[in-house]
Amino acid sequence: MTDDDVLDERLIRPDGRTVAWTRTGKGKPVLRLPGTPGSRWSIRADRGLWNERGLQTITTERPGFGASSRLAGRKYREHSDDLAAILDHLELDRVYLTGGSGGGPHVLAFAAHHPDRVIAATITVGFPQLNDDEYDQMIPFNTTAFRLARDGEEQALREQLAGAYEVVKTAPLAPLDAAMATAPPSDLAVMSDPSWRAGQERATAEAFALGMDGWYDEMLAMGGEWTDIDLTAIKTSLTWWHGPTDRNCPYAAAERLVNKLPTATLRPLDAGHFEPYKREGDILDELLSRG
């Protein structure tokens, strides 16, 4: 499929920052928050699943990724307000909300800060806050990076990310392939899909169009204290999909977080971190059923 059906859009925020997103389709609005590192081009190469369901799909990117200006020191509230501004710009009062992996905390933040804008929410394999014994359950790259972020070792974190970034500039998927070498077979199977790789390569290359600072800011936010996400403020219906063999985001940590959310339900996946790519039709149907 070509990208003729995709609108590449942006707006300028009051502080002068650019906020960018893509939009495709017409119908029920779904706001998508991609994983980390991701961009507004973190979209399916084959958008048939979205078109069959009559969706207007809006895929955003966080500050510092893609065409979206960096906001050093950001946490979660800032981007949740950016998302509300996008909806205002598009004249959309309420949307279905979904996010995966590193987009998970941003789903929580938007649902907490702008609950009246969310019809229903879904998180797939979202990143949760971790206990000390859960870091070693991740792939080695994540184990090291999130420990550095937790401990405030900012220079060491920047150096680790910079090594991967230098490779990304000429081979966008090479660092991911290397980092996921010990991932479950189900993840490796998805990663071998040519359609998945084509979409992921474009999304990753675009994510680093402004450099690696957005990634660095995001890792610090994810690994630090989530002081600007008030879980008690989340009243929206939320389904969290997660697999017990996920080595990017530990299942036990996700389960613990879901248990803190009275309106949330944990739904098991059969495999690892990239299983939602294969199950997206079912995941969307479940989300839309809660409208």
C-alpha cells in the first residue's frame, strides 16, 4: 500500500514547539500512541484492519521524535496536553485511545489529565514501573538502560543510547535486531515479516530525524518517578493486553499496575512483545466494543 491515504499534519504550540501526527481514514476516531522509539509513521503498512472497521486513525509522536520539537526534561503531563491540542485542532471531542510499549504510560497520563476526551482506552504490552527484581527479566539493552535512568546516571545512559543511534543512522533496524536476539521466538517471527519490517524501518528512521535527544528524554521519563500520572484520576474503561513471556516489559510489573486501576482489566496474550501486531484486529474490536 502507498501512503497516498495518509495525511502528515502538525501544529505549533503556544511555546513555539511543533507537534506532528499522521491521520488516515474516516469514521470513528482512534488516537494511537506508538512505542519507544516511535514516530507518527509508526503505522501499519497494510491499513486494511483499520479501513474495514471504519476508523479515522491518528498516530502521534512525542517531543523530540520525528518532526516534533524537543522538550528537554519533559515527563508525561506535557505530552498529554499536546494530545488534547491535537484533538482541538481536529475538532474531535472524544476518541478511542490506544498505545503500546513506551506509549503505555502516555495513555495513562492522557486518561488521567483529560478523562473527558476518552471514550475507552487500550494498552498493549505497556511499560510499567519496575521493582528491583524485575530489571533482569528484560532484554539486556533495556535492563541496562532503565537501571541507568532509575539511578540518574544520565551521562552513561546518553552514551549507551548514542551507540545504538550511530548504527540507526545507516541501518535503522540493526540495533533492534541485536537487542532482541534473546527475545521469544514469537517476537522473532514478527520481526521477520517483510511488511512489519518495512513499516518499522520507516518509523524508526523518522523517529530519529531530529537526533536522539527525544529518545534520551523518553527513557529518563519512563525510568524515573511517574510523579505527574495520578492513577486515581483514571476513570475510563481500560483493557491492558500483555503476554507472560514479554522480555521488554515484564508481565508481573504490568499485572501489579493494572491491579491499581479499578476500571482496568488485564487480558493475556499468548506470546511476547510483538504479539499485538498479529492480534490487532481482535484488540481493536474489543476496544470499540466498549464505546
